[in-house]
Amino acid sequence: MSRRQTTRRQLLAGSAAAALSIASPLRAQEASALERLRAKGSLTVAVYQDLPPFHVGGRGIEVDLAGALASALGLKLSLLPFQAGEDMGDDLRNMVWRGHYLGFGPADVMLHVPVDRPLMEKSPQVKILAPYWRERVMIARDLKALPTLDMLDPLLGKAVAVPGQSLAGWLLIGAEGGRYRDSLRTKYADGVQAAQALARGEVVAAAGHLSELESTLGGDERFAIDPLPLPRMKDGWAVGMAVKAASTDLALALQAAVNTLADNGELARIFAAGKLRWRRP
């Protein structure tokens, strides 16, 4: 090897070492997620559009929860409502770790994410944490027409309201080989509309999520709300939030905030304002 080649290699090695010595402190000094938010002064929270009672028209349980989380972190709230995509993977991509192809997002945190192990394993780009509600598929019934409902048999031949494009709808449409399909009224957009039909006396029962039925019918002694009598539906699923996988300090701060809101009764007050009785998930 010539002296010129040796000298050139030494210079390149020295340049690389110098670059590493400069880059390492820069990486060490890179602001954390929480530090960046505090510099910005606000927390951007993604919430589903048209998801009663959690968010409708700028109001709802998760709007209030988003405000409480921002306040707990010493930040202002920036709300980012969005329409649901094809599946939860799309929503996490659009709202948490990459951003929507139309140019909005991602948010700092997304609410109403199932705290579900398979979803976590399929979504390594995010952290899913801080469950604050347990959702269930339920059925509300007129107590005069249906004094008991331990099984689906009493629904046969009776009008039952259910949102067709929903888990409750799919379960009832397919139950026992479609035996109850002719009894179902499936035109409703969500469980709130189904519950309203029950309240008007148009049907004898309405199926949907616990949050939808209870926020509409809770406290009305004419009706009972119970789990849909299908064994696999009784436990339901926890609902929490998601942040970018690298946002560890933000995740810890949000978990601590939810714990405090639960312990000091603020979560119960937020849910009560949405006509739901809060239960620990």
C-alpha cells in the first residue's frame, strides 16, 4: 500500500471517528416525546368522529377525558377528530405512527384503542396502554314484554333493534344459524339509535354496546340492560389509548394521569356527565 493510500485511509478513519463523536452527543441531547410536547405547549389527541357517547359534535366523554389528560401534563388540548378506517391497524397508522395520506396527523395520543394482546403484537409501531373503560355487547329489553332473557329464544318473532354493521348486529344475525334474522331491525347506525327505538316502543329489545345502551336508557326503570346471552361476549374488552412506540416517557405520564383520574374520582365524574356509570376496566 502506498503512503498516499495509507494517509487517505487514516484521514477517512479520523473523519468517521469525528463524525461519531459529534453525532453521539446530538443523539443523547435529542428531546424526548414529553419534552417536545412541553416545548410545543399542547397535546394533540385523536378521537373517533360520531362515536356516542364518547364523541359527537365536539362533545362527549373522550373529549372531556382528552382535556383532563392534557391538563394533567400541563398542556393545552388540541383535539383531532377522525373517521374510522377499514380496521384498527389503519387507524393506528393514520393517527399514531405515520399520519393520514390526506395530510393530517399523526396525533400525540389516540383514544378508544382496544387493549388487546394480538393487536399489540400486530402493531409494534405503537404502545397501547392505560385502559379506562370496559366495553361489552349488551341487550336492553322492555321488562313488560320480556321479563327475563337468559337465552335468545324469547326474541324469536319479536322486533329487536340492532345496528346491522356492528358486532352486536353480526352476532345476532348469525346466531343459531340465522334463526333470529327475521326478528331483527337493522337500519340503525349505532346502538344509541337502536336504544331510542326501544324507548319509543317500536321494538321490545335493542342490542349494542354497553356505553350506547346505558347512556341512552340508564335510569329508566322500564328497561333492563344485560349482557347479550352468548357466552363469549360476557367479559367484553378493555379500551385504552395508544402512542408511538418510542414515546416511552409520554406513555408513562399518560398512565400516571389515568391512574390519578381514577383514584381521585375524576374519571367517574367524566363518565357520569356522559350518562355512564364508570367501572374499573
